[in-house]
Amino acid sequence: MGEIPDSHPRKASLLARAKLTEAAREGLLAESAMIAHGRGEAFDYLLGERTSDSAKAAIKECAARLLAANNPVISMNGNTTVLAGKQAIRAAAIIGCPIEVNIYYRTPERIEKLITALESMKEEVAAEVDEKTKASVMAVEILGADADGKIDGLEGPRSICSRKGIESADVVLVPLEDGDRCEALVALDKQVLVVDLNPLSRTARTATVTIVDEVARALGEMEELLLQNPQPTDWDNQKTLREALDIISDSSKRI
Amino acid sequence: MGEIPDSHPRKASLLARAKLTEAAREGLLAESAMIAHGRGEAFDYLLGERTSDSAKAAIKECAARLLAANNPVISMNGNTTVLAGKQAIRAAAIIGCPIEVNIYYRTPERIEKLITALESMKEEVAAEVDEKTKASVMAVEILGADADGKIDGLEGPRSICSRKGIESADVVLVPLEDGDRCEALVALDKQVLVVDLNPLSRTARTATVTIVDEVARALGEMEELLLQNPQPTDWDNQKTLREALDIISDSSKRI
């Protein structure tokens, strides 16, 4: 892909695509990753490629619940790392929580590559901030290689997690999660916070709080909101899903 | 991907995904192909993964216009070849028209691989039919390697086509076409018939007739309708787009 002019109305979308294509070449992604991203692109298109007020409320709720948690963790897969790795690191530094690399199609090579990518993003983020923040950024632990935990209710490689991370967490932020895993985590009485552009997906409908938004925008917004120290509320997740569906429904009338 | 049980409600979708993943490994697809397929999957999901009555009417109209054309051609790219190559060959055999391999990110290697794939599908289709049909199947010319034509109004590799195919055609069926190329073909006063799952795309809105449906279902249905020898009508393409949008809009309320 050549240079994309700043004026291009869909620049962010084209840049995201270029990043993923590059990451796929480097072996960071599962074969299904590009298809999943394309599905997301279509829903984001219908949502107007912006963070809705409803999504912003969900992001704030997630920020509040992560701050109030005893053992929060942010779980990252291939697409999330490539698209929003730095945003996740900045959020984790504010929350003071670890990041766990946890992927559905688990191979040791991909886990290793994603951990390396996140460690190098930590250096980049640390170079951009003041001394005090730098210490909290460098303190963000990147888990996932340990593989010493288990998500009860799942079988095979999909059940593997980090004992210090997802296994012992009470609140898990898992952007772009698979439906089965989302259900298993909810069944373990964890609060499951997800980012999913499809408000009809099983993940979106199962999660405790669903952010219907593009992951880089959502986690970028979360950084800001975390600094406002929000408090958890009595959250109506069905309402946020209905609001996202209303936006899709309206946009499909814009011809 | 393992065996998919017949009972799986989304078997067709999962099989399409497996076919594309395999084709990507074999170098038949551009890097953007999987993302494009993902976008299609999302729209098809919202359309209920079925051919609507409105799409069926559009397919019939395309069948009629291809039969009535002086120089019809079916243009195939990577995704179309992988997903609906055999359906296109059967349709071309009934119409008595050539198929042109024509791809947006043109490389001689991919053109060659796609032509080889279609030639081998021709053999497969010929082996499944009676003697008379076999002759018409084997007579379907696969153009595209010649590259001796030009689509006026486009620059660079995107403008290359076959003189005997797209350049001299009055009616072109181009499933999954790019917006720029669709506009250029319409500007040349050709009838441009497209298959596009996004009724809001530039291609869908520019084409002479837009089939809002998954390409394998659409071309499969076209085979049947071609045999009924339909006649062209005074077609209202805006109406078919609005009907597709209504389905999307309704489906987004199904929570």
C-alpha cells in the first residue's frame, strides 16, 4: 500500500489494514485474523467509524470497573496487539495491572512474537512520557509465556492461560474475544469487559460490559477516562447493545 | 480448520472461509482479499445469509441482460474464482460467453494461477454433465493472459484488460468489483452487473444492476434462471438497494 494522504476520509481504516497486513507477513496473526478484521470493518462502517456516546459510556464503565477491581488484567490477542498495543499499555500503566497475551489459536511462536512486540511497544511508550509515568509503564508485566493457568470449562489449547493473569483475575478486559471463551469466563463469575464491533455477536451479548467500538479508538478513549477516576454503576448492557443496533439501523437508511 | 458437521448452521460460511484460507496459502489472492471477505461475511450475516426475493429479481435481470447482450463477458477475480468459479463456468456455458480473469492488484503469477484454476474447474464441471453440455462447458474461453486491451479512464495495471473480453463487451458481469473500475466501465456505456454484499458501497450504487447477495449463492441461482430464458426489464436499481438496506435495518433489530 502506498502513502495514504492525511486528507483521506478513511485514513485510520486504511492504516489499520496496512498494519495488519504487515503483521500477518511477520507471523503475528492467525489465518482467520484478516477475515475477522474485515467483519469488524463492515460493522464500523455501519457505525459511522466513530465512538458513539453509548460506546463512550461503556468505555467509562469499563475504566471504572478495572480501577475498582482486586485483580484486573488486560488480555491481548494478535489483532488487538497490532491495532491497539500501545493504548493497552498506557491503560495498564494507569490501572497498575498486567497484560496477558492470550490467543485462541495458540502456538508458542505466536505467543513469543506478541510478547516481544508488546515489550518493544512498552519501550516506545516509555520514551514518550515523563519520568514518573515511565516507571509505571515499564512496571507493566507482560504475561502469557508462563501458561500455568487454566480457564475451567474449556478444553485444549483454548483453555490455557496465566495463573497470575486471567486465572486469578476478578475483572478481565478481553477486546475481540471469542464467544466460547467469553461464556466460560462469565461462568467463572469474572466480570468480562469486551470490545466488539458486532453488537449481535455471542461475545457482545454475553459480556458484563460491551464496548461496541473499534479497539484502538476505544482503548485510546479509555486512557483519558481512567484519569477521571470514574466509579462503577449499575450497568444495563442490553441498553448499550440496543443503542449500537439503532445506529446501524439508521445508517442503513442513509442512501 | 477441522471437519465441519453438516448440522452446523453456518456451514457454508465456514467452508467459504476454509477455501479462501487455502487459496491464500497457494498465492491465488491479493493481501486484501481476506479482509474484503470478512466485510462481506458481516453484511451477509446482517442479510440473514440467504438470497432475498429482491436479490433473486436482480439475478434474473442480470441473467436476462447477459442473454440479450451482443458481447457478454464474466470477469473473475481471486475471491470470485475460489468461491464461485464452477458456478461462473456453468453460467458462461449457458450464455455462451467467455470468462476473463481480471484482478485489481495485477501480477502475471496470480493471473496465471487463476486461469489454471478455472481451466481445471472446467474439467471438473465437464465431468459432471451430459455430452452436449460438456461441449459448451469446454468451449468457454478463459481470457486474461492476453492483456491486450485497456479500460479507458483508468491508469496503470488496473486499466489492463482483454481486448476480446471486457474491452469489446457491451454487458459485463463483474462480481465483487472495485468502485473506481465500476465507474470507469459505466462511463464507457457498458452495462455493469455486479454482486456486492454491501448495498452502500460505491460499486453497488454505481452499477447498472446490483445483486446484493453472496457470490456463490448468486451465481448458483443464476444458472437456474438462465435456463428460464428471462427478458430484460426497465430496471430500478435504487429499489433493489433500498430493499437490501431494509433487510439489514430489520435484522439489526432482532436482539
